[in-house]
Amino acid sequence: MTRPLQAIVKLDAIVSNYRQAKTLAGGAVVAVIKANGYGHGLVNVGLHLSPHVDALAVATLEEAIELRTANVPGRLLVLEGVFDAEALATANRLDLDLVVHSDYQVALLQEYQPNAGDSTLNLWLKIDTGMGRLGFSPDRAAQQYKELFSLDMVKSVILTSHFACADEPDREENAQQLASFDRAVNAVEKLLKDLPGAEGEAFALQQSIANSAAILALPAAHRHWNRAGIMLYGSDPVVRGVDRPAETQSLACSMTLQSRLIAVRSVHKGESIGYGADFHFEEDGRYGIVACGYGDGYPRHAGTGTPVMVGGVRTRLIGRVSMDMLAVDLSKVPHAEVGTEVELWGNEISISEVADCAGTIPYELFTGLTQRVPRVYLPAE
Ligand SMILES: *Cc1c(COP(=O)(O)O)cnc(C)c1O
């Protein structure tokens, strides 16, 4: 028998969450599949999603190359853009959309010598409205826009920015970032009116600022383009207790991390288990050993009490997570035996519960799932 740990990936759930993002956002939605498709498998997710989406996005050129090598068609945005001339030539050849966030990237574009077969580029001009990571200051937006727009190799320029606090929609920083973005939008629109070749309706300035949290709970941020990441994978990043638009439905779970018990043990009161021997049983009883550990990406910081489903019963993890195994309490699961099915996260145990218990976020758990865990796709590719 092969090791029973598997990540079951429901590709149709990702498509249905994408549709929900489109309904909520109203405009076009970029499906963000960076970091190995949030752990779901870059190429499999890309191939399955591409016929359904307006565009895909990854963080790096390397990820984009992997997708194009697997013949994933359509618009594909590289969120960090390119770092040198060779990368720009590759991006051009692969017909990628690029974020431009720094002066050196503008210089690369200006100095670029076209090659036969080059495409014209869609650029995403990034404005730093308060995240403090990448992008030009809003008061440079118009000038930068003009410089990029005037290049022969450029097909379109989309104004973009990113929120720091969208998961807490009521925070003042969101309104400030939006106001700052809108100032940049106004400055560019004013300039566009006077720019040769940009007159008329067809040149309405394309904009993009919303991530999943803003798609779900910050309607003022919805623009021509919106960028959905974590929500595609069934996880809602917005803090609890925030009002949602009436059309909001619950997101579909896209991944079940499942395994089985590979040992069942009896124990006496007072005995301990695992590294550090820091979990002591308060009664005689039974516990199980599950094939899954931090070497698979299950968080080592998930302590005793983290929920786990065993044989359809919600029980708890006990003791320290090891590299390849973890232990579960079987006091409420009398029917459990070797081979009994275990859900670490999925439909019954949400990945956010596990993340909360480990002091982290679903993003980190999804992207931290290691190579060692086979991904099984439903429906089969
Ligand atoms: C990762 C990323 C997203 C997606 O964010 P989610 O919170 O997962 O929706 C959107 N925009 C940018 C620039 C990103 O880097």
C-alpha cells in the first residue's frame, strides 16, 4: 500500500469560486495561481482554469514559463514583473502581461530592442498607495503612464495597486489607499485626454486594486480588473463579523488533505507521547498515529487541541507534530482502527481553523504543502 496521505484537489470548486468572484466584482477577474497554485499544483490548476478565466496571474517569470511550456494559453500576468533584459525578451516571446513597479523596469522597456515574433505588451503600472512594498508614488502615476504608453511595444497600460488591510474592511487605511489610488486615476485620465492616440471611449483607463478580501467585502474597490487568489481555493480572508453583499454565497472547498491511521495504541493514565514527552494522558485510553507531519507541510505549531476528523468524528491532535506523523485522540472514536480515514483539513475541518491553531493563515498552509504530498485531481485530468 502507498502512503495514504493525499491532497484531493477539486478543480471544479476552483472554477465555481472564480464565478462567484466574477459575480461579486462585476468586472473582469484575474485568477491568481502563484506559489504552485496556492499549493494545488500550478500546471493542473492553470490548464483547468484557463478556458474559464479572463486572465491568470503568477508572481514570477519562472512560473509563467512553466505554464506556457505546458501550453496554458490566454492572458498571463507576472506580478513581480521582470528583472533584466533577457527576462523581458522571454516575457515578450511568451506574450505575458507584466507589472512595472520600478524605474529600472521602465528603463528596460525603453532600451528594449525588439525581436522577430515579439508580441505587444499589456503593462500593469503599479502605484504604491500605502502597502509600502512595490510601486511608484501616486504623484508620479501620470508621468510614468505617459512614458510607458508612448512605447511602440506597449499595447495597453493598466493602473494597479494592492491593499495592506483589505481583510479588515472597516479600517481607515483602506479608504486612504482607495482615495490615493483614485487621485492617481484622475491624474492619468486628465493626461489621457490630451494624449494623441488615446482619445475616445475605447481608452477608458483600466484599473485594478481589489484582491480576494476586497472582492468579498470592499465594493468601492471593484474596478475593470480584480484579482482573486485565496478565495478561489475556498478560503475567505475577511475577518469574522463583517457584513457581506447580499449575493455572497459560501465558497466551495477546493482541497481536502486526507490520510489514514497507520497505528492505533493503548495507553495508561499518566503516560506521555511524542517528542518532548509533553503530552500526558489523564485517563487510560487509545490514540492513533496519522501519516502526516511537518515534512508534508502540516504546521508543527499546531498544538494539542487542533481539530482533526477521524472516521467521521471530530477529535483533536495531541502532542507535538513530528516530521512524518502526528497523534490524535481516539477517546471519542471507539470504532477507529488502522486504516480509518483522517481529514486534516477540507470540508469538515476548515483550513482556517487549523491555521488559527498554528498561529498562521491559510495562505501559508496551502503554499507550504510539500512535494511529498501527492495531489489527486477531481475530476481526473
Ligand atoms: C497574491 C496577490 C493577489 C491575490 O491575493 P489574495 O489575497 O490571495 O486574493 C492579488 N494581487 C497581488 C499583487 C498579489 O500579489
